[in-house]
Amino acid sequence: VAVNGNLTAASFTGDGSTLSGTYDSVAVQGQINSTAVTLTGDQTIAGIKTFSDSAVFSGAIIGDGSNLSGVSGTVMYEAVASGTISNGDTVVVNSDGTVSAVSGSSTPAVWGTGIAASTTSRNHAQGTYDANAGKVVIIYPSQNGDSNYPQVVVGTVSGSSISFGTPVAMNSNVTFASYGYAIGYDPTAQKVVIAYFDPSNNSYATAVVGTVSGTTISFGTPTQIAAKNASNYYSDVVYDTTNSKWVISYPSYYETKQFISVGTVSGTSISFGTEVEVTSNGGFQIGALEYVGGGKVVVAWNEGAVGKVRVGTVSGTSISLGTTVTGWQSGVMDYGAISATYDPTSQKVGIFFQETLNTVEEIKGVVGTVSGTTITFGSPTTFPNTDNTSSDLHSVYNTTDNKIVIQYGHTNSTGPAPIRIVEATISGTTLVLSQQSSFTAINAATVSSDIVYDSTNNTYVSVVYSQFTSETYAHVVDTLFTENTNLELYNFIGFSDGDYTNGQTASIGLSGFVSSVQSGLTPAAQYYVGVDGAVTATAYNLGDIAGDTVFAGTALSSTKIQTKE
């Protein structure tokens, strides 16, 4: 039968194999009995229609559906397969509109057991790596049993563990100070330099040189950096490898100013040139000071919740500063959390900070490019899972893998507080996040943290503080979490309804679809999509971020699962 106009009948019986031509419209008042029907226009069906095989509608079905029977509510989607897809596979939609079976793998992080570096500490412990001695050196503000003196302890990494020597009091005149410590390593003199404020000398900014020997450390005579009261606010130190000089930043509490000085190590002593004013408008904490090559440093600070940066050029025992640069943040910068690390591969610097944007706390990173005495920035990158982060944020450069590593802690008043480590690389003016790891280190209401890179063992040492136990712990992080998968948080669409090869049109069951080719399921149990596409009862955290899971559906039997509604 060939029809080129309208076709109206009470009923059609047969398989439709002899029908041909183009139909402007089909109006059926009775029944349609057919093994297969393909209708490409809008369809108005008033009676009861029975399709014993399949009915494919590429247009619209008009009506209230009250007379339709045998409809399961399943929504099917057809798209071109990218790669091989088997019946029952979990399927994702790709950015080009094709569909693929979920595939991939992940490697868990390896965190060593936390070893107590101290049992009577306060928060804000700091650390560095002595490459000559092959040791991790940690300074922490002590209390109670150690007569409140700041203590320095030497750690030895072995595999995924670390052991410590006996803590050494840095200066018996410095008591019960929680802030203001900064520590770094001098590769030329093979010494450790510590900056702090000295309460026995008007809380003036002070520095001391330490020498590591075995599992202990000894100190030279402390030197006043400048007659500036630096009490209870952050200092920072960085070594200029071009000029073999130390650059140290510190606040002047009563003047509400920031200053910076250049120091020279000789033996076990350090001397300083005249201090230079960084800012005269408050901003007590510099928070970030980094050497960026060519005798230049970048100094960043939080001034009235606004991030500011200046580029400094070292000459002899002095330093000159370029114009203050702002505008590299989008929200309100939070108190305390700011760090900077230079990437010699890209010759750019990453600045990391915590800000609040629309009441949401976020950790962000931005790439800076130094040119002469100024700096320009790319767009900020937001880090994962940064709600309820603590005020401590630290970064370090992995010289083996050529990556920047950032660590930040979280606060939790009701239970364990996790530590998160993220690896990043710089591409152009963009910060690209790669490997990451989280670990619930200790049961602490507040976790203050630092991270040290052990270049000998190519491992990280995570330094954390427990407010509950008043202890400073160190965890050796041998391997960070890695993940390689096409599964994303929102790209899973359903289960394949057949076997398809690359380029074929695949039919995917979406909401309400029942895949009946599964195995080993528990009826009524909820299942998730794994990194490798497996249907699993254990929720997989994408990117190792707690709560970032992909729900697959609910099992109806041991072989059947209904796609998420």
C-alpha cells in the first residue's frame, strides 16, 4: 500500500511490511496490531495500541496517555558509541555528545602512622628539610613540661615512618609564644635559620642559626633583626640562592607596619642590613615570602581582607621593592591562610590563599608572572572540598616531580579533622590540579599544619597539631592519591541496553530503566558507580573528595538494578 496523503482507518492489522510512501498524518480511531512500527511525525492515538515488538517515535506523542498500556516509565536515549559498550555497562555522556562505558583506575594514598614530635606543644608548628643532613627539622611552641620554651626536634624518615631525636630548647628566654616562627634551610652554609620574636628583648624580631648533627641540633647566638616588636604575628623566611642571602619578613606590632630585611649567615651567626618598610597600613601578617630567581622575591600579605603583593630585588644587604599589586582575588581574604611557592620549571609563582565568597569558604590558587619589579596574575583556581578549612595553609615544591604541593587542614568540632594535600602544576598562567589526598590524621577540633618535602626520599612529611591532645604529629606521605577515569560527578546517565562497537548507535536506559544482566546484587540495596565502571555497594569518592559519589540505582534482584530516578 502506497499512500502520499492522509491515511484514516478504524484499524490496521499486519506487520506493515507492505506499507510505503510518505504520510502527512496518520489518524487511527481503533487498534494498531503490528510487530514493529516506526513513526517519524507527531502522533495522535486515541484508542488502544498494541506493539508486540517495538515502537519508535522520533516525533511527539499527543494525548494524556490514559489509554496506553504496557508502559514501564523507562526513558531510553540513543547516541553514537565512543569505544566498545557491552550490555549492562555503566555509561557516561562525553563532551561531544557521544557515549562511553565508564572506565578507569585509582591508586590510594599511602600515609604513614602519625608520630608525635612533641607531647606538650601548642599550634603553628613549622618545618624544613636539611638536605645536607638528610633530616626533617620541626620547631613548635611548647608549653607545660618544657617550661614553655620553643622546641626544635630533628626527624629521620625511613620508608613510611619517621623517628625523632630529643627536642632542644631554641632559646630559654622565649616563652609561650604560639605565632611568629619561621624556619628555612641554607644550602650554601648548610645551616637552618629560624626567625621569631624575643619577649626578653621587647619582643623584637630575632633570628638564630642552627646546625644539625645526627638527630640533634645546636644553635649559635641569637641576633636582633630590627628594633621592631613582632609579637604574636607571622614572620617568614626565604633563601636567595643567587646572592646567598636570607630575606626575612616580619611585622611591627605597635606601628601596624610590615618590614623586610636581608641577612647573611657566617658560621653559626647571622647579620642583617637596614630594614625596609613593606606596608604602612596594617596587615600584620605577611604570610607568604618566596624567592623567584634572579635575586628577586615575592612578598604577599593580607591587608584589611585584601591580598597584596610586591616584588623585591636583593642587592648586597639591602632590598628594594616594586609597586604594590592587588586584584588577584575575588572574595574577602580570610585571616592567616596564605602561602607562596616558586616553580622553576615554568618560572612562575603560585600564591595560595583562603577567602570567603558569597558566605562560602574557599581555598584558591593563582599564578603570578614576575617581570622586572612588578607581577601579573592569571585567573584563580578553586581547590576541592575547602569548606571549614582552618587558618593554616602551606605549600612546597617537589624538585623531583617538578610539582607544587599544597596542604590545608579543616576544623571539626564534633569529630576527626581531615588534612588535604593537593599536587599542582603551572600551565601558562593557569594552576592545574592533579594528584590529591585526604587523611583524617587525628581527632582534633582544630588542625594547624605544615608540609615538608624530603628530597632524599621523594616523600612529604605532614606536620599537624591536635588541640585535644596538645601534641604535634608528623605523618610521612609516601604516595598521593591518583585517579584516571572518564567518570565525573554529573556525567553518568544510565546502563547500556545492548552490545555496541565504536561508531554504532547505542541505546542507553536512563531514569527508571531496569538493567537485568548484572550479578551478585542484594535486593533493595543501593549501588554506586566505581572508578572503573563497576556497580559497587561501596560509594567511591571521586577525586578522593568525601561525598563526591555517583549513585547508580537500587537493586531489584541479584541480577536487576533500576537506574536512579
